[in-house]
Amino acid sequence: MIKVCALSELDNRKPFAATVDDVDVVLVREGERVHALADLCSHAAVSLSEGEVSRKGIECWLHGSCFDLETGKPSSPPASEPVDVYAVDIRDGDVFVDVTVTTN
Ligand code: FES
């Protein structure tokens, strides 16, 4: 687990881009929970962190596929493959991510 940031640095439902162990990750805070997904759309190589978060997940800005924050699965085409979702821990107000452990 690597410390990425303080929980207080994350705005609710606003994507936060980070690099963890050379892996590009997008963090999305939902209240006291934080999701960490691969910051790379599975359809083409663009950053999901440049998209917006809705109730359905994080939406790719290029073609609109929306990826579930828990499962990494796209709910709509053109993307058909999930993106990795990584293990997150919140300790003492800090956010830790382990990109060697996927949870989906
Ligand atoms: S590049 Fe993300 S849906 Fe096409």
C-alpha cells in the first residue's frame, strides 16, 4: 500500500489523477469511501480522470462509456472490457492504494 494523498484533498465525485508504482490511477471519493481505477479507458488510450463522475460511474470523455466504480465494467458501448479496480485503504485520514491487488 502506498500513500497517495490525504482524504481531505479529494472532492466528492471529482476525479483525482495519481501515479502509484508507475501505474496511472484515478481516485474517486464518495463520502468516506474512495475508489481507485486504472486511469486508462479500455476502449482507447485516454485518461478516465478527464471525464466526469455520475451515479453510474466515471464517464469516458471521448466516446461516453461509463465505468462502474466498484466493478470497473462499462455500462455502455463502445468500451466492452472492464478497467482494473485497485485495493484502497484509508488510515488516519490518508488514502493508500495497492496497484498489485485488484478487487474486480
Ligand atoms: S476512448 Fe473511452 S469510450 Fe472510447
